Amino acid sequence: METCVQEAHTKETNICLCLNGESSYIHCFGEGVRIFCGSQLIESPNVEIVTSLDIAPWLNPKLSAVQNTIEVCRRVRKILNPCSYFGISLTLNNLDSLDIPRILAIPHLMPRRRIMVIGSEIDKAQLDLIMEEGPEVRDVLLDVKKIPDNYHHKNAFKFSSFICTDSRWVQIESLLSFRNRMVVALNNNPFTIVDINRLIKQWINGDCDMFAHLVLNYTGPRETGLMDVLFDGLVTLELHRGGTLFYLLLNPKLSAMENTIEVCERIRKMLNPCKVFDISLDMDKLDPLSMQQVLAVPHLMPRQGIIVRGAEIDTEQLDLIMEEGSDDRDIFLYVKKIPDNYYHENAFKFLSFYYTDSRLMKIESLLSIRNRIYVGLNNCPFTPEDINRLIKQWINGDCDMFEQLELKYTGSKADTKVTFFDGLVTLEMHHGGRFLFLFSIAESSTLRKLKILSLYCTKNWMKFLAIPIKEKYIHPKMPVVIGKVEYQILQMLNSKKKFQDEIVEKRESNPRDPNIFEMEENIREIDGQLIRKGVDLDSKIPILRQF
């Protein structure tokens, strides 16, 4: 038995001694093990039972079940020394009242962090013993149906956590005196709605925290007009979630921004786990110091997205934002003007990012991106030659660059198609006056999940979408369904271009090379296949007509 306890010690050292007559046992948390020293067992799901027969060598037949359990507990605690958490539970209906003082005075049952008392009734002397427990006792649970009328003890609310089934004796003044309590739950309490209004006001205006959790349960009907009285004079926010109604109380001593941050903390706890959390900052209403303090607030972390709005942002503020850069975060910078010559190594390290002012962006930064979801650049400085380099990088790269890329210009640079497509294998699709251009990766790779690149552009705007080919993809800008057929056509066009390039090289070195004729035959065969698939080869850029 001692060996088993020692093995358990490597996993869990928190135990509770439960004294309940012949059903007394020692509960080991985490492992879900109960060691019974009496003749009556209490079955419970997911709990392993150790019976008195299993620990017979440790039991004294001359002692009662309660006494044996206390003695076994001594041995277990000694083996588990140090025991990080120890509690004791007393079921009054199965204990002699004279035994309780003696039990609480046993040295090896100290120190204890929790005392739980279960029963139909408790007398004043017994309750005083509980209330006079030393400062090491943090939690008291009184699961007792009836407590003496008009009971009072100065220590009743000095425990870190206090749960009481019969709270008729509790005065509202006791609650108003709370300081830094963890959990307080009072069932069958006598408080009026006016009392609760006082309590909330005390919480709002107090100079320190009162509690982390307070639960008040009533058994009878409450007064009419409850909400009007309860929230009288209070700044309150009503929140609906899943059919449940929450009320969030605002602190009038805090600013609107500070209150919003505090309310956000409470909402995140309610929604825990919160899968996605973003933060939006209005630079026109935040000074640099406030912004730094906001970003450092612990319960505003972790965050996935940062949205920044404003007319202008300085270098110090922008550096704070860029320091957030990582592969699992997004940034949307809706700022009209960023500092001239600004640079930060993290600017393109976000999973998704959008910059309203991209005048100073270099095409080299865009060429370096890997596995981004969305990239948006407004007022960008890229030339048609830059865009051509970008498309070539996407075609020939060894991994995916982005899923969506959106570029906006202030002029009309986006309409120079000849330069865009110089040296590129391109397939054109159009419908209703709209044009869509497709490109494909040069070489198949397991790292390239997005094998087709589409380009939709107007005079001053272009949008690239990288498309998978495992299933049909409906393009958001056109009634076009793109998939394996288009990818096959692009691969055929790639093969055709390779043959054409080889023919040019061979004619320069040896115009009579017999392989030239074979390559020309291959090109004619590819052209025939393309025509049968609906591709018009008469234009400079092949057009797929399927509409």
C-alpha cells in the first residue's frame, strides 16, 4: 500500500479527509482515488475505490472507522510530504459532537486549507470552532440546512472563500466589508434588492477589490420592479448571449476607454475560450502613452488582429504596432500618412496585413512574403515591371506566397498589361466586359497548395487570388468556376512555351537541327488539344471561351 501511495505522489499531492462514520475515506484529487477505511462504500463515476480489505495491514480493528481513517490519513500525508493542499470534510450526522473538537485539534490534521461541514443542523459551539480556525484555512463550505438564528462571528467573512447553504443570519454589512475574497456563495439569504444595489455601489466606488465571484441564491419570490431598483443610479451594460442575459456594471470613476477595457475582460471570461480576439485603436483619440498602456494590458492578450485608424501615426506608435508582428497575427493600418522613410523588419511578417499608405513600400518586401492570407496595399508605388517580377516570383517560387493580394494606385499604373505579362504564360477569361487572367506554378511541389493565380484588374486597382485545384473555385469577381481544367490548360501552355523557347535556342545554334521539326509537331498537337478545350489562340494572350 505504501508503494502505491508513493507512486501516486509523482502525479498528485492534494488530498481531502472525509469523515462520515462507516463511510469515511481519504480522497486523492487528480488521480480520482478514494481510500475507504470503513464498511460502507460510496460509489462515484470515474473514481477508483480502495477498500478496507486492500489496506487491512494499516487498520487497527480496535478503532472505529473514523479513527482508522484519521490514522491512515496521517500515514498518507507523511508519505506525500509536502502535501500542497489538504482539506477536511465533516459530516455532522455521523459524528459525535464531542469528537469534533478533538478531531480539529489533532496535530497531523494541520495545517488545512479547507473545511467542509455537511449536515442537517449545526449548533453554535460547533460553528464557533469552525470560525476560529487559524489563518492557514482559506476556504470554508457550510453545507448545513439550518444554522442557529441570529448567529454572528467576527471571522465569518475573513476566509478567502466562503460558501453557506443557510445564510438567513448574514447581514448586508458583512458583504460590504469584503476585501480580496475569491468565491462567496450564499444560499437562502435575506438581502433585499436595495441591499444588492448598495453592494454594487460599494464595489464600484471601493478603494480595493471585494471579490472575484459572488453567488446569491434566493428561495422565495423577489420584489416587483426588480431591475429598476437593482440598477438605480448605476451605469449598466446589458449583454445577450445564447438566450442568457448578463449585466455589466461600469465604474463612473473610469474613462470610457478604461471602462471598455474592463468590460472586455469580463466578456472574454464569459466567452472563454474566445477563439478570435482583435483590438481596434483610433490614433486621433489616443496619445502615445495611452496606446502603449493599452497594448500592455494582460487581459487584452493574446490578440489575433490589430486595427489602427487615424489621420497620421508617428514612428514611436508605429514601432509599437510592428513589434506585434508574427505569423499568427493580423494588422490593418487605416492611417492616411505614415512617417517618411519609415522601415520596420516586421512590416511584412503578419499573417494578414493592410496598409492605407504604402508609398514607401519596396517590391523586394513583397517578393519575400511566405504563406500570407491577405495582403492589401493602398497608394502603392509599384511599376508594371515590379508587378511582372512579382508574378514571376509566384510562378517560380518554392512555396505559397499569399492567398489574396490587393494593390491600389492613385494613378493609372495598373492598366499596362503588355509589361505585366512580358515573358509569362497567361490564360485570359472574360465575361460581361470583365477580364480575368490566370497563371500557374511552373513546377509541381508538395509545398505549393495554391496552384493557380488569378488577376482581376481595373484602371487603378488589381486583385490577385491564389486558388487551389482540388475542387472548383467560384471567383468572387466573375461568374467563373476555376479548377482542374484551367490548371491543365495552363500546364499545356507552359509546355508549349518550353518547346518554343527550345526552338529559338536551337535555331540560333543549329538551324538544321532535326529536333526542331519534332518540337513544332508537339506544339501543333498541343494547339489542337487547346482548341478542343475551347481556347482561342488567335489573340496575343490565349482566351478560354466557356460562357
